[in-house]
Amino acid sequence: MRLRIIGLCIAVLCSVELSAQKSLRVKIADVVEYISGDVGVAVRLIERGDTASYHGRHPFPMQSTYKFQLALQVLNDVDNGKVKLDQKVMVPKDAYFKTHSPLMKDHPDGNVELTVGELMKYMIEWSDNVACDVLFKLVGGPKRVDLLMHAQGIEDMAIRNTEREMHGNDQLQFQNWTTPESMVQLLTKFYTSDMLSEASRKELWSLMIITKTGPKRIRGMLPAGTTVANRTGTGNITKERRVTAVNDIGIIELPNGEHLAIAVYISNTHEEIAAAEEVKAKVSKIAFDHFSSKDK
């Protein structure tokens, strides 16, 4: 009889937990189903493993969110003695191309030596595309980053092309793809596992916290002072006036000290970027409120 009561209690607790997660998914769906295009969301409470997703296994073009994976490769090489953060790297003028690049604005003449740490800062904090490609060359190209991801057990993800290649052929952006669930899996591994040394993990964490791009995305509606480590990605506008990607991924620190990994991908939308960003902000706030109130 006692075992039956214990079994019933466990079943009730599981039912309550499943109901809570379903409620979160429904709330997310209520927000995202009114925007055009494809939307994918995945969230994971890192310390407890609680998850929720909406089209979380659908593939999406990553755009500049893949700079997170490249940063992991650079720092993995640092940990293995192949690269040093204070190592000087020549950025030749022919590395420049028409793109988003604060680096080019700061050093318009090119042929400048920057440290790996400086290039990382340009890439993560400012989403600099020239710095991204210089670092791709340093580590051996996109394929090597792709191999690291698969070695970490991340299956539904592909990294094939540099920023310059994507700028030359906008169809290549779709070859750099992930599912929201795989990205959240990677964010969780970055935060909890030994895939990087503690020093390297802190280095990337600090750069993502001061990211300047996308302040109205997953950060947009969170309480002032909330710690968010994120990386954004934005695609091009097609001749049909559709935006190929408005993305944001990251880790949010909750009031109780726990951490929420989140990935929100929107592609093929005819909405203005500002409207897509508002959706991301709302989804992030819903997840933040849901997991912040779990102990109440």
C-alpha cells in the first residue's frame, strides 16, 4: 500500500511538472504564432535540466550566432597550447570586404597587427565579420569548427562557410545551420562541462556579457541589471522583402542564481526586424518569469 502511495505521488509530481512545461510552451506559442515566417525556440534551466521548446528541432540559418562556436574553437586551441590570446595576427588589407566591421572603421588602411584577444573582442562584442574570418583562417577554417561541435556530441548543426563566402553567395547562409535545441545543448555544455578551461570559459563569458548587438532581443524586456551573455545573428533582406534571419542565443542569470540557456531563431519573415526583436524579447521574458517563479 505504501509503495502504491509513493508511486501515485511520483506520478502526480511528474504530471505537475509536465503540465508546467506545457504551460510555458503554450505561452511561447501564443507570442510567436502571430509573426510571419519560421520561428524556433528552445530553453533549458541549466542547473535542473528542465526544458521547453517550440519547433526546437527545426533547422535555422545561424548567421552570426555561429561566432559563438568559432570562439569555442579559438579558446579550445588556447587551452591546447596552439594559440595564445596575446599572440599577434596580421590583418591584411585584402582581408577587408564590404560588410559590418568596426575593425575596418578603426583601422581603415588595413595591414594591422592585432592580438587574438582583440580579434575575439571585435567578433563577439561587436559581431565583426572581418575579425570572424581572420579567426576562421587562424584555426583552420569552418570545417575544423564543425568537427569540434560533432566531437562534443552536437549533431544537428553544420558550419561550412565564412562570412566572406556568405556575402558572395547569400544561399550559402543556409549551409551554416542549427536547431534551437542543439544550440541550447551547446550553450549548456559551454557553461557546465570541461570543454574549455575555467580561464577560457570566463574569457568568453565576459565577452558575451558585454555584447553590443541586439539589445532589444533576448535582453530587451528583462529586469534592469539582469546578467545576459548572448550572441546575435541577422540575415539579409531578399528581393521578396523577407528577412532571412533574426537570431539571438545566450544564457540568462535568474534572480536565484540559476541559469537559463535560450535560443530564439526567426527566419524567412516579412516583418520588420524591430517586430521580430520584440517577439524575442517577449519569449525571453516569459521564460525568465516562468523559471524565476518555480520556487514560489
